[in-house]
Amino acid sequence: MREERNVSLAESTTLKLGGPAKRLVHVENESELANVVSDADARGEKMLMLGGGSNLVVGDSGFDGVAVKIAASKVTPEKKAGKIHVRVDAGASWDAFVARAVGEGWSGVEALSGIPGSVGATPMQNVGAYGQEVSDTIARVYAFDRKSSQFAEFYRAECAFKYRGSRFRGDNCFVITAVEFVFDESPLGAPIRYGELSRALGVADGERAPAEKIRETVIALRRGKGMVIDAADPESVSAGSFFMNPIVDSETLAKIEIAAGAKPPSFDAGEGKFKVAAAWLIEHAGFKKGEPSGSVGISKKHALALVHRGGGTTEDLLVLARAIRDGVKSKFGVVLEVEPILVGCAL
Ligand code: EPU
């Protein structure tokens, strides 16, 4: 265990923004984690669990409590009833785990390649991309329950997974310590369910392709959108998508089409609802990629990513985000919800 005091959280976020944490504690394993968390809770000190910081916006005044980072990153596979169950410690790098899964023939996470962050953070917002969500392959989530100061386990059905959400998001009671995935063994990935990806692979929707090929293709697609962290690419200094894609009814969808004078890209979200591309709404509300061109702006590569080009503040970023939210609301009557987790700041 190692403790730092008054350390900037900017370096712990992919946005490279945010003020200092009163304390930053690095723990090696879940028993150290339990000690730090119980101790902070007993003293009424605020606690922030840090993953890769890729979905995190920290306010300029920082965090007046203890921020905790876990290093544990063991990957433990086990064969059970013809499937591979893999328990992964929370501190493991998500993309290193996906690379290993693809290499081992653990099928079902290959379309989630190139996503920054740690494994422990993925169940929080049910990380998803290119037609897959982590909830498709999660069997169980292991957590530390701050109320009872005990370890707890949640089977998939108990996790309340939904689009970019779960029972863990917004509920500070649980600190995720490990995730168990369940996979079929195959060199092929799961059936392709994303138009852009099936086109890039040259397969029909619902067909399968080699997982290695899917991984390569997804990384190339993400790179084109500035969604792969790359020190040489200032357009990748972001928290990924800043807003969620709104889910609207057919009446709202028709109103959007009238207001924009064009049909928005939308996907069936079940129960008569549609998921609309927030990036498209943003552009059709008059915001342009690459603008403004100062220290923060909309990415040149994707309208849903807000980027920090250096020398900016979280407040600068939030001013821009508020303008986008308000512009989309006044044009389309749709309120965009923030996708990353905001700490010590608000929209
Ligand atoms: N579009 C625009 N302008 C743009 C970019 C996209 O109008 O600048 C339109 C296009 O019509 C495109 C549609 O938006 O067809 C959808 O774009 P894209 O396929 O890039 O996906 P997205 O809906 O913007 C979501 C996730 C991403 C994930 C991709 C791929 C959310 C909030 N975002 O983005 O996840 O990588 O799909 O599956 O659901 C993240 O959560 O941080 C993230 C990057």
C-alpha cells in the first residue's frame, strides 16, 4: 500500500483535467482495499474508486477525500460445463484482457477492443461498443459492500444491467473488486450486430468472423474516431462519448426529423422506442467538429467526444458541454444525459 497526499487527479484521467485529491492510496489487493475503504467510511471521509480514469470528469477543485487505485490484475480461467469462466481482478487493463481473450479463443468481447480503462470499471456503465456489451459475457460481479463492510457477489441477473447503466452506477455502496466472465471457446467472435462493423468486415449482419479480425477492425474504426488513446493524437484526449445516445418515442423521433429536415440515424431500442445518435443531434443543432479550436473543443473526428487540447480546465469543458446540451434541447426538445461520471462538478 502506498499513499500520496494532495496529488493532482488530472494524470489519473484520460481527459488530463481535474484538481487534487486530498489522499491518493494505491492498494495491491482486495483485503488492502477493504481496509482503506472501511477506514475512510468509519471516519466519514469521502471515497472515490479510480479505474483507468477514461470515463471520469473531475472538478477543478479536486476531491476532498481519499481516491483509491487497485493494482490487482490476476486473470484466472476455469473450465465449467463446457464453458470457460474467467475471473479478472478489478485493476486489470480492459484492453489487455480483451487481447488475451482473443488470443485464447474466449469468444464474446472482441468487439470491445481498444476501449481504455480497467476491468473493474466496466460493469458500472455496462461498457458497450460495436454491438457488444460487457453484460453479454459477465457471469458475476464481486464487490466490497460498504454498508456491511463485507464482500458480496452479484450474478448477472442481479446487476440490473441496461444501456450504459447497472445497479453499481450512481450507487456508492459497492466497490467492484473482480469480474467473472463466461465464454464459449471459439476462434470466431460472437455474431456481428453492428452495421458499420459488418460492412467493414464484409460479412452479413448476424454472421460470425474470426475474433482476431474483429479486434483489428474495431481498433481501426475506433482510431478513425479518435477513440483509441494515443499520445500522438490530441483528438484522443477525451472521456470517449461525452453524452449518451438518447432513447426516445416515435413521436419525438418524428419531431426531430421535422426540426432537422433530415432523418436521424436511429436504432430500435424495444418497447416502441428508438436510440438516436447523439453525435448527429449535436451536429444538426449547429455544433461543428473541431470547434471551438481552443484548449477544449468538440473532437475533429467525432461530434460526441469533447477533447482537451492542453491548458484547459474542467470548467471550460463543462461550459462547452452545457452549450451543447442546451442547443440540442432547444432545437429538438431532447435532453442529452452525460455519459462519464462527474466528480466534484456538475453540468
Ligand atoms: N455521427 C455523426 N457525427 C459524428 C459521428 C457519428 O452524425 O461525428 C452519426 C453517424 O450517423 C453514425 C451515428 O452517429 O452512424 C453513430 O455513430 P457511431 O457509430 O460512432 O456510434 P455512437 O453512437 O456515436 C456509440 C457509443 C461508443 C461506441 C460506438 C460504437 C454511446 C454513448 N457511445 O457511439 O462508445 O464506441 O457507439 O459502438 O453509446 C463511449 O461510450 O465512450 C463510447 C465511445
